Amino acid sequence: MKKSIACSMMAAGMLLSVASHANSPVSVNSKEYKVLLDPSLFASNPSGAASSLLSALKTRLTQLNFDKTITGSFAAGDHDQISYYDSPSSCVLHSNGYSVRYRTGDDKDIEFKYGHPDEELSYYTDVTGTGKNKSSKIETDVSPDKLVYSHSTKQDAASSGAPTTVSALISQFSGASTLSSYSSQSLVPVNGLTMNQQEYDGPSSDIGNSDADFTLTIWYVGNASAPSLVELSFRVDADSSSYFTTPVLQRSQLLMQAISSLGSWNLANSTTKTAWVYAYHSAGYPNGFCAQ
């Protein structure tokens, strides 16, 4: 009961914040389109598979009468270690629409994100950070099963490392103060997972006033030699003068149709990387990480 009351009060506070800005326009910085692929196809030769994937994508776009081309090829980029943090059993971040990603390796940062299908609610939810080199953005995340507006702040990780309590998270992101009623709850890696992440980037398509920049992301759980998750995505940044023109939006939708219909490359019931982490079957949490 106490948890329900706290959540209701939090939601009411967010709605009041939105209401106070009701006439202000929402500005999305970028759109990112994402599809999960069959990881078994990348087990023996990821670079070779990336090249074959790009060829299959070009063939599919030709079939769909795409009026542009994709230039460049996939090459290995950043290698990082990724963990998401939340409270075991209660999942107070996830249940309130938030996520925390902690990253080390070639990139070293922490990201605090709020996501919601309502554009204004996401835009006006506070995700302010207090660390160094912080940057915020609002992005449209498009996957085959849903569309979410994500408002996030990324900043340098604290010298103490990832936050181990909600209170420690609030000290790093003042926007997390809406979770203060849960301040004593611990934060640990979701399902005990640390993913070794290898990115491949390089391909790009000129789709009008903006470019579609492709990234292939491969996740290995711990020190496993075979990948557990592969995501193909492309990002389209808003043009400073024209925002997203109709041709850019139409071509983006066609690109999404293409990467969602690559036959044996596609993973059935594609979702998002974050959802995959929470749904992972972990020996440490046999009943589920968020199980009460």
C-alpha cells in the first residue's frame, strides 16, 4: 500500500510538471531505430557476419524500392563493459520508467534515463545530473513492438563507481530525487549481468536533410565466447533548420521495414537491449530479478 501511494504521488508530481509547460514545444534531438538479430549467426566470425548482414540489407532495400544507397562498411569500434542497475525484487527504477546504465572500457560513463510513450511526459521528467561532462537529450526509440520517448542524461561516472543505493543515485542525478521514498533500497547489476559489448559502425545512408548512421552491437555475457544478443540500429539526428522532413521520416520508416524483415537474420519477438537484460534467465535470480 505504501508503495502504491508513493507511486501515485510521484505520477501526480510529474503530471503537474507537464501541465505547467503545456504550451511549450517538445524538441526531439534524434530518432533511433532498433531490431534484434539472431546471435548464433555471429558466433564464429562476427566481422564476416557483419559484412554479410550489410549485403542482405542492401538487397532487401532494393526489393523495397529504396531510392537512396548505403555507403561504407562495418568495422570494429568501441569495446565496453555494460551493466544496468536496479533494486532486486522491487525494481523501483524499472517500475517507475527509469533505467541506469553503467559503462566502462573505451567509454566510461553513467546514464540515467526515463522512457515513456507520452512525448511530453518524457520531455518534462527531470533527469538532471550533477557530475562532470554531463549531456542530456530526448530521443525517439523505435523497436518492432513499441515506440518510446527517452529523456536521458549521461555524465562521467563517480570516482566511487556505480551507485549502490537509490540515495547514492540521487547524489549523482538530482532528477532522481522523485525516488527519494526508496532512498534506502540497494542497487545491483540487473540479473547479476555484466555484458562485454563490441560495436561495429561505419555504414551510412543520406536520406535527405539527415543521415541514417548504422551500428551493429554485439553483447557477450561475462567472458562467454559466443554472443547472447545482437542489435542492428540506425540513428537519425534532427536537422537544425528543418527538424525531420517528410522524406527523411518516410525513408526512415522504409529502412526500419527493411531491417525488420531480413528473414533468418531477425530474432523472433524482437525487443530492446534493456528489456532483454530484465528478462534474462539468471541462476542468481531464478524467479526473475523483479519477482516480489
